[in-house]
Amino acid sequence: MVCKKRGLKVFLALVLAFSIFCAPAQMQLHVDAASSDQLSDLQQKQKDLQQQKQELAKQQAQTNQKLASLKADKEKQLEYKNTLDEQMENLQSQIAVLNEQIDTLDQNITEKTAQIADKQADIDFNYEQLKERLCALYKTGEASNLQILLNSENVMDLANKTHLLKIITEHDTELINTLKEEMQAIADEKAEIEQNRQEVAAAKTELDNKRNELGELESEAQRVLDELTANEQSMQSESNSLAAQQKKIEQEEAQAAAEIDQWWANYYASQNGGQSSSGNTTTPESYVGGQFTWPVPGYTHISCGYSSSHKAIDINRTNGKSISGAPIVAANGGKVVVAGWHYSYGNYVMIDHGGGYSTLYAHASSLAVSKGQQVSRGQTIAYVGSTGNSTGPHLHFEIRVNGVRKNPFNWFS
């Protein structure tokens, strides 16, 4: 009975000890899995944001193209409208000149009409005077040939009186004929002026018709211009809205990138050690050791070196040989902790070499490894491309120690 109780105590002690030692490990595994899922979620969010950004950029490009087309159409329409306005101003000037001519001709016609009336009055007056003199001569009998003959003292006196009577009659007749001729001349001038006025009035009517037609064209041109302006404003508003959405996406991208950076900071901190619940220090994976190998064999041209603003090196074409599609190899053995997409890095791989050492390879056209995979030094992990924020095919290469980016040439001569 005592043995049974003692055996039970030993069993319970073993179970308790196993629980004490295994629980932290199980808990750590759970935390690691949750943390890994968090990184995957952040990377997926980053990828989704990049896709949204690309779609917005596509929409923005289409909108800008439409906006540029509308502006070009508006500029052409404005030029057309200005041409019509100039033609209208020209017509208005011509019509104004013709109106002045018509006013002048009307004034001339009025003057000629008055002159004709004056001449007619003179003719009427002289004609009435002649009639009165002839009538008086007739009534007094002084005008008869017999009376003139009887009253003449001699032949010479008769001749003088007859000649004088003839002169008087001829003078009145000549005066009347001259007045008639002058009146006819004035009437001819008036008729010519009236003819000119009709021609000018006809020309003005033609210009008025052209002005009316041009006015309709101007109205239609203005309507089209207003429509283009409204469309331009609408398209500009759409462009502004897309730009605002892009800015928001960029802010969310920056936030996701910061969270990913924080995740890596926490990761390296955990890899460098920490206290367990039992007070024991966790042991980080040790550095795999060995020298780093060049990540793109055969390509050594550095297009952008390490600096405070660019904590990496960019490896580009060498001796005119394109680097696009060249194999990227692991600089050292280790575990692939990231094989995915980053809004700035594009397709990229990060390898943990243990002991706080890691390397990053960015802007790849495609990846040849997956997350969690063990790789060896010199193994192909990706291919050079120009994805993410890149201006051309190259490899962006980083070496990190405890999460801090270091100059790769500290490991390469």
C-alpha cells in the first residue's frame, strides 16, 4: 500500500516536471506561430495595398489621359471661338462703315431733295412772273403787233420795241429752261445717290445675314466650350479624388511597412535571447558560419553604394551585359523567413543565417524559394528584375545584424 502511494507521488512529480519544462516550449511555439501569421497578414495587406495602388494608378493614368484630351479639345474649341469672335468683330466693323455710308447717302438724298424743291420753287415763281407779265401786256393791248406799230414813231422805234419784247420773252424762257436743266441735274444726282444707297443697303443686308449666321455659330461654339469646361472640371475632380485615394493608400503602405519593420525588430530581439517563465535564457540559433558569397555571380558593377540614405548596395549590369533575369544566390546558408512582395522591395527574399545575421534580396522578377525553406550558400533563390520601386533591373542587397542594416562591403573585399 505504501509502495502504491509512493509510486503515485513519483508519477505526479514526473507529470508536473514535464508540464513545467514543456509548457514554455508549447507556449513559445504558439506565440511563434501567431507571430508568423501576423507577419503573413501584414505582408498580404501590403500586397493588397500595392494592388489597389496599381489599380488607382491605372485609373489615374486613364483619367489624366482623358483630362489631357479634354484640355486639348477645349483649347482647339477656344481657338475656334476666338476666330469666330474676330470674324464677328470684323463684320460689325464693316456693318458700321456701311451704316455710316447709308447715313451719309440719306443726308445727301435729303439735301438733293431740298435742292430740287428749291429749284422747282424758283421755276414756279419765274413762270408765274412770266405769265403775269404776258397777261398784263395782253390786257393792256401793248403786246399786239398792231399796237406796237401804231405807237412807234418810226421804223427804228418799232424795231427796238419788237426786239425788246423778244428779249424779255426769250430771257424768261431761257431762265425757266436753265432752272429745269439744273433741276434735272439735281434729280439725276439724287437718282444716282439713291442707287448707291440701294447697293449699300443690299451689302448691309448681306452682312447682317452673315452676322446672324455667325452669331449662331458663336452660340454653338460657346455651348460646346461650356460643355468641355464642365467635363474638364468633372474629370479634374475625379483626378483629385484618385490622387487623394492614392495618398491614403501610400499612408497605409507606410503604416504596414512600419509594422513589418517592428515585427522584424521584435523577431531579432527574440532571436538574441530573452527570459523564459522559468527564469532560463532562451538560446538563439547560432550563426551558420563561413564567408558570405557574392549574391549575383559575374556581376560586380555597383550602381548605388551604401550610404546613410541607402543602407544597401545596388548591383547592376557589368561591362554592358544586362543583369535582367540573372540568378540571385543565397550569400550564406540559412532559413528563408520571407519570400513575398513589398511595396518598395517588390518581389524579395530574406534569409536568417542565425546569430542575428540576415540578408535581403529585393526587386526580383521571380522567386525560386518559399518561406520556411532551408537554403545553402550559393543556391539560386530568385532572379534579377525591376519590381517594386525600381528604375531598372538590378539587385538591392542588404546585410543586417540584429535587424540593423550594415555595409555589405564589411564582408566583401
